[in-house]
Amino acid sequence: MILCEPDSRLGYAYFPTTSVISIQRVTVDGASTEVASVGSEGVFGVTLIMGDEVTGSRAVVQSPGKMYRLRSEILIEEFARGAAVQFLLLRYARALLALMAQGAVCNQRHSIDQQLCRWILLCQDRRGSDELAMTHELLANTLGVRREGITEAALRLQNAGRIAYRRGRITIIDRRGLEAGCCECYGVMRQEYDRLLEPDAYTVHKGLLAASVGDYLASSGRNGHGLV
């Protein structure tokens, strides 16, 4: 499911709870590559608080599940009030920049096998499940590589007993094996997530941003609540 296309106005900000959103850049020939992904730790549409209501990226629901959506003008209004919402959004924006930078390094320096291990591990961390729905074609678009390269990498992981793949579904069999076959980028990104979610003055924890929005919508009755 596509939430928005490049150069479109952001009418909503999206807060995943059990889903994962892939943020992709699209070239003139129609090819796409993931530059970031958003799970329960964050929000798609954080650029709204920076004064930009037009997105330069495509946003795709990579892993189906639930999410909240909030009208862009309400998010901007609440951000301007300061306090916890402003603190959380700024904290997340900083973490997102760090994650995008590390992802760029990984895509340039590490093998497809290592990138695939990293992607599987991060997706499992967000989903909390050993079952991941993903076709080779979508994975190729996500990592910006040829479909054949993904097929070969997935086959190697399957032959090594780390995953099982059938009909667009990946089953994680040996997580420790995936961690061993991964580059250092997974550990760096995992540490960044942990820093984002560690306890502090506002008791930040996993899913708090989405949960806070859900509670706010339920208590205020303001328009914007939605599920995917």
C-alpha cells in the first residue's frame, strides 16, 4: 500500500504501531531505493515540524499492520505547544538522520548478504515476529539491488539454515546466525534505537509516540485517527 508519492502534499503524519513504513527515493526511470524505514519507534511525516509539507519520497507500507494517522495541521499545532510531543519528535528526527547515514554507509560498503541480514533483523525487532511477509521484488526495491541478487542472497541464507523462504514469506530460523553474518551496521542501528527508546525525563519507551497520539485522539475527539 502506497501512502504517498514524491512531490505530494502531506495531509497526514503516520504513526505505525505494528506495521512498518518504507521511505523510498524514486529515480526518473521509476526505480526506487529505501533510504529509511519507520516502525513503532517513530513517525512518517516528521518533516512537517521543519516547515515542509511536500514530501520528496514515496512512502510504502512494507509490513502490514496497524498505525495511527494525524492531520498535518494538528501535528504542527501540537509541536508548537512544546513539552513532551515536541521533545519526542525532535529526538526522533535526530535518530532518523543517524540511521539514514548508517544505512548509506551499509549500502555502499557491505555485501547484499550482509544488507539482507541487517534488514531482516531490524524488521524482526520492529515486528516482534519470526514471520516476515516480503517478496524478492519488493526486497530488491528496498535495498536498491537487482532481484537476482536478492534471490541468490536469500538462497545462501536458506542453505545456511538461517531462514526459510516460501511464497513471499521469510521465516527466521537462526537469529544468531543472521547476527553473525551481518555487518557492524546492525549493531550501530540497534544502539541508535536503544538510545532513542531509553528511559528519560519523559519516560520514552517503545511505541510511546504512537501510543501518545492514539490517546490524544481518543481523548480529544479530533479528526485524524486511522488504521492501515
